[in-house]
Amino acid sequence: SIPLGFFGGIGLASKNGILVKGGNYLEALNSVDKIVFDKTGTLTKGSFEVAEVKSHSSYSADELLNLAAEIEQFSNHPIALSIIDAAGSFENHSSNSQYEEISGAGIKAKLNGKTYLAGNKRLMENNNIKLEDHEKNATVVYLAEEGNYLGHILISDQIKEDSYEAIKKLKAMNITNITMLTGDNDSTAQDVAFKLGINHYYAELLPDQKIEKIESLLDKKGKLAFVGDGINDAPVLARSDLGIAMGALGSDAAIEAADIVLMTDEPSKIATALEIAKKTKRVVW
Ligand code: ADP
Ligand code: MG
């Protein structure tokens, strides 16, 4: 017979801003025993702000910020946008300038004949730049010119209020296996995980390593749901038992790859989805 309850459940979910792409995914929610969250833009607001600029060169802090914006103009990563926002005036370069965006690391650009780097510790290490300082509990963009370290910019992001609610609700529903993945540095990740009460986290992951991590967490006991904001995480959404994308920021590729799309950026909608799936099951069987 036709499981009418599934249609009812999908309708109820959509009324709550949760798009479920099929009854099988609604049913699969009932077997979820592990939830993996992406950090930036999912658990945190992903709206970064420049908190501090520290120059270790002859550039003043303002000059360094403007230079960073000049390099970051080739990226539309939220970190890049925050730097461009905070900067004063800087030289605009055409999109046919020589530059490379290194996913999960930063930007390399050739400007006025010089090679610049803006990105994380990994980017600097891979280019043999010796950092003269390391920051804790913050997202940091390090800068280099022609192989020389120039200084860094501290970027702050905030945990969404709703993320606290989400983790509390999931735990109350007996989903205690909660993991956070991020490309961000270890100390920032630890800080966010600790504040939210998330017991497992993995930091400094490149996009491919996020997929490997998901693969290592999959098992036959229960289903794994991955929740991401859809920036760079379409392959991870596709590889999970249940891929859940947050619609507001998500790319078309992520929405395509996801099984469930949340129309708002509230992680607590996962708990709502689980509740709806449970109710639907009761109606069907
Ligand atoms: P997350 O996994 O937290 O969503 P991403 O994979 O988007 O993070 O990025 C991981 C890290 O790579 C960032 O925390 C940042 O350090 C660095 N990064 C990525 N893109 C840029 C950029 N355009 N400028 C500077 N740093 C960047
Ligand atoms: Mg992300």
C-alpha cells in the first residue's frame, strides 16, 4: 500500500522550512545515530569580522589590511569578504590577473610583479614562509610578499545562538554521537566544540580529508547525517548517509547533492526534522 504518512511527513517538514527530497530520506532520519556538523557557516555565523591587524614588516597595520584586500579580491570566501569590507581603498585588479585560490588554505596572487600569499598556517608552511607568531583561538589570515612574512589579520566569527539549542535538543533525543569538522585551525575548533558541548571534532581538514573522515565514521549500526552550509561541501553531502544542506547560503551543487535542504540557517531544524520523521513513522506503521 502507499505509505500516505510519508507524504504527510514531507508536507509537515516543508511547512517547517525543511525540504525532504523523498519519503526514503524521511524514513532514513529515524535510523540516524550520528550527526556530523561542518563548523563555519553551519554552527557559526560565518560572517567574519576583522578583529585585529598585526604587521611584522614596514607596512603599517592599515597598509597591510589594504594589501590583504588587494589579494583577497579574487576570492569570495567569507573570510575574504570580511577583509575587503574592513579595508579602505586598494588597487583593483582584473579577473585575468594571475592568481590561484587554494581550497581550505587561501590565495596566491601575482600583483605588480610580486607574489603574495594570504591564508592559513598550512598555506604558509607549504610555501616555506617562516611565521613569526602563532595565534590561539582565532581564525588567522597570514600574509607574505615574495617569500617574506608580513604579518597577520585576526578574524572573528560567532557561534549561532541556535547552535546551542540544536546540540541540547539532539542530546535530549539521545543522539550523543555528535562530531564537528572544520578546515579552520585546531584551537578555534576546540573552543567552538567545547562551548557547544560537542565531544568530537577534527580540525585543519582539507575538503578531501573531510570526505575521508566521513567515510571512516560510516558504519552499519546506524545512519550518519552530515549538516553543512553548502560552501565547498557538496562531495561530503553526497558521501554521507543523509546529506543535509542549509539552503540560505548553499550553492546549487550542494542543494543538488543534499537529501534534505533546510531553508533557514538554524541547525536546530535537524531536531525538528527528526521529530517529524518520528511522528510520521507512527502514522505509517
Ligand atoms: P570550514 O571547514 O571551517 O568551512 P574552509 O574549508 O572554507 O573552512 O576554509 C578552511 C580554512 O582555510 C579557513 O579557516 C582559512 O584559514 C583558510 N582559507 C580558505 N579560504 C581563504 C581565503 N580566501 N583567505 C584566507 N584564508 C582562507
Ligand atoms: Mg564551510
